[in-house]
Amino acid sequence: MRRGIFKPKIATFAYTLFAALILSALIGVNSAEAKEDIVLCTIDDLSGDFSIMATPKTYGYRLAVKEVNDAGGIMVDGEMKMINLITYDGQSQVKRYQELSQRCIFDDEADVVMAAYTGAEREAARREVVRNKVIFWHNNQGEGGIADHYSFFSGPTPEQQVLPGIKWMIENFGPRLIYIGADYNFCRAIGAWTRTAAGLYGGSVEFEEYFPFGVSQWQATISKIQKVGPDFQVHCLVGAEQVQFYPQAQAGGLSTPTWSNVTIADGYEHKRFAAPTLANMHVTPGYIEDVPHANSKAFVEKLRAMFPEMIYANEHAGYGYVAVKAMAGAWAKAGTTETEAVIAALESDIEVPEAPGGPWIMRGDQHHGAMNSYLFRVNDDHSLSFIEDLGFTEPTFLRNIGVNMREKAPGRQFLPPDNPEWAGFFEGN
């Protein structure tokens, strides 16, 4: 049986290369003798265009597994068992996620698979995992609405980030906004949530455009935004190339206030770009290391002690950690790794009180987490100003359209146009 294969590819950024080498040394190759352990298989982009964003998630996995194992493991099937963490590098290539998911299931005999940064990667992995009736987790913010028996989500949904964030922007800057994003399922869904927020809170979407991954020249778009003159911008720019928008916007004199649920929370650009490139950016993460909660301080200290090369504890680091702790709680409650028993435990509202962003609860009827959300602004010197605690927010979107996962899993994804009360926001689009 193959265990713990980790083959890093040289990344664009020196930081990612160093991080991948450290992870390779830490993970190593686990022996077949560990087959009696609980097997957690993770796939994330430790090299390639998305590695800056995804690598800290693996740090979160590693810390959580260490804490569980150091505490003696988990009692399942009448004995204490360790978690055997197997990590693969998706290399920021969607096509690898199908292959690696099959390896997790058939070679590694994973009890759970946690995978992917982008929605496209997620779906490539999730299809394989779910059709083989294995539990799947996606552990960063998503577009929400996936209602599947085997799929669970630790990160915030758009109703926990987009709706309150854009409401605040409209109230504080004005109703006219523009939207630009990467041309794939997640950012198109965030575009739909942005249109919903505008409809709910009196905003007006002046234009909405999508761009392929790898686009790095933004002068024409910057000129278009300047011509429109919106009150604020909404961005869903993904990957190391697309975020080149920000230094080019600064050079072009574009300083319109901006909101994003991926910039800063994912790519910690305020640490990577020279000030004041990201000034006047507003973000609503469920977690970043600046979150003013005692759990966050303790988490960051432990993570940096384990991974001193870490630049920033981003949202993904927090929710990778949370997902492992939630699974540990579910295995312990079920007393087994048998899939249906563990799903029943997860659906009993498993709590993770030590979650970095504050208490976190898996809402069993939704398969998404309830958690705190926070509002920050990037200052001219790239420090973050904490503006507001948005409170403990529930994932209610599926519930509001009549989906209860404890009763029936529809096996599909729902998006804002599926809510009849919001249908009018999409007429003519």
C-alpha cells in the first residue's frame, strides 16, 4: 500500500519552494505498518499559481493532526488510533485532482479526503470522492449551496461574507459598484452573490466582467473603472497573476475603495506588496491572524513555532485546522470510522471551540459551518484596521430554500437564482 507520497514541483515563488521542501521533510513516506491508523488524505496547491494561498492550509492540517496525536489519538473501534496524514501537491492543475483523489481512495484507503483551493479543483476531486462514498471536505471560503450527503465545508459562505460586506460598503461609500473576477465557477457565483447584495441593500452593479486565470495586464480594465467612476469596487481576483491588478491600479491612480472576500484573506497581499498598493481594501474574513480573538493568538503562536517560515496565517490555515478538529470530534463521537456513522456525528452539530476565529459549529442540516465574521480595512502602511465584529453568523441559504441535509441531500449545488425571493435580481442577465 502506498503511503505519504509527496512530490513537490518547483514553485514560482522562493517562499513556496522553501515551504514545499519543509513539508516534504516533515511528511516523508509513511510505512504500510501504519495502515491501522485513521487515514486523512489532503490535496492542495503547494506549487504553481495558487501555492501562495493554499500552502498555509497544509500548515493548519499539520498542526491539528499533531495536537490530536500528541493527546493520544482518537478512540475508535475499541482502541486509540493516530491520524495518519497523507499530503499531495495538486500543483495548481485541475487535472491532477481527479488522479490524486483516486490515489487517496484506492491506494491510501482514506477515511476522509480534504482537497482543493479553487472551485474547479474542488469539483474535480469531490466527484471522485463522493462517487466512492468517502467523506469530502473543502476548507476555504466557497460559493456555498452545495447540498451533498458526503460533502462538508469548514469555511465561510457568501452569506457570511459577501452580503454583510457589501451592505457595509453601500452604507458607507454609496450604491454604485463594479465587479471583476476570475472566469470560473467560484468567482461567477460570487458575482451572483454580489448582484444579490446590491438588490437587497439598494446597490447598482454598473458593470460585471470575468477574466481567465493568468491575466496579468490590467491597464484597459483600470481605465474602464476610472471612466465609470463607481462608489466602490468588488473584486474576486484569484492567483498570483491576477493580483497584479493592484500595483498597476496604484500606478494608474485608481484609488476607489474596494471590497473582496479573497484578497488579503487568501493571498495576504498586504504582506507581499509594497505599501500603499492595497490601501482602502476592505475584507470580511471568518479568520485571518489579525482577528481579535484569544484563539487566534494561540493558534498563530503554535503555527509559527511549527512553521517559522510562514508569512501569514490566512483564512485557509484556520479552516484547514478547524476541519481536522471537527473530524476528530466526529470520529470520537461515532466511535468508529464507518462513513455513515461519522456523517451522523457530523450532522449532530459538532463544535470546535478552539477554532482560530472563535467558536465554530458544523450545522448538520446544512453541512456548512456557523462562525464569526470580521470586517477589516487595509491602511496606507498596509496595517489592518479592525472595523467591526459581524457576529456569529449562520449558514442559512440552504435552509431558506427548504433544504435539510439530515432529511434529504439533493446532490446538487444551489446558487442565488435558486431562491425565488431573489429571482428578480437576475432578470435580463
